[in-house]
Amino acid sequence: MKKQTNTLLYVFLLCHVLFFYTHYIQYQSIFLANNKININSCRRERLCIVPGIGKKTAQKIHIFRLQKGRFKTARDLEYILNKKTIGKVLPFFCFE
């Protein structure tokens, strides 16, 4: 029983390591060479890769774009995010 528990623990840990590694690689590939995400045209799934943006926030960004149009400046993000979060996510976005 103990050997089976240890094996399950190793498998569990390996799955978590692989999960986080693939997200790290995905994160690195998107933001290499100062590439920024265009907040006005990217999909919700891609928004979720940005640290500080989850599914709910990505949904709010999407709804904002549908209702009010494009984000013109970082100030438009204040409708959705607080100033601290805007400071974290702003380096990842462009407003083209």
C-alpha cells in the first residue's frame, strides 16, 4: 500500500511539473522579443496567459470591447481593473 501511495504521489508531482512547465514555455514564447498582446484583438484564452488576468477578467475585457469598442489607452482599463493590477499587466499589452 505504501509503495502504491508513493507511486501515485510521484505521478501527481510529475503531472504538476509538466503542467507548469508547458505554461511557462507558452508564456515565454508569447512574450519573447518584447512582443505585446494587442488587447483589442486577442482572444480571451490568450488574455488568461498574462499574469494577473484570469478567466473572469478576460471575460470583462471581452464584454468591454463588445459594448464600448476598442481600448484606446491604459486609462480605459480602469473600468475593469484596479490601478495595482493595471501596473502589473500593462507591460504585456499594446493598444493598436
